[in-house]
Amino acid sequence: MKKNKKHFHKKWEVSIIELSSSEGKRYKVTRSLPELHVSETKMFNSKKEARNKFNEWLS
């Protein structure tokens, strides 16, 4: 599962990636501003929390 969307005003790129391992699933949510080479990443154990952060960063 990977989704990318661009923020309308700030031109942030936001992505969510599902990572699987022997310990279970984790979700990585990243937002980046490619023009400035700046990014921020958060890791979550819960898909719901990851989705909430993804939606928060888009608004």
C-alpha cells in the first residue's frame, strides 16, 4: 500500500507505506518539500493512527 498526494497550497508530498516484518506490520508516513530537500517521517503500529497523521498533513 503506497499513496502519494501533493498538498494544494504548500506543495508538500505526503506518502504512507505499509512495512511488513516477522514482528508484524508498521506504517511509515512521510511528508517532504522537494524544492527545499526537507522531509519528516513518523512510524506507527496502527493503520488508524497512520491514516490520521496522513490526513492531518494533507489539511
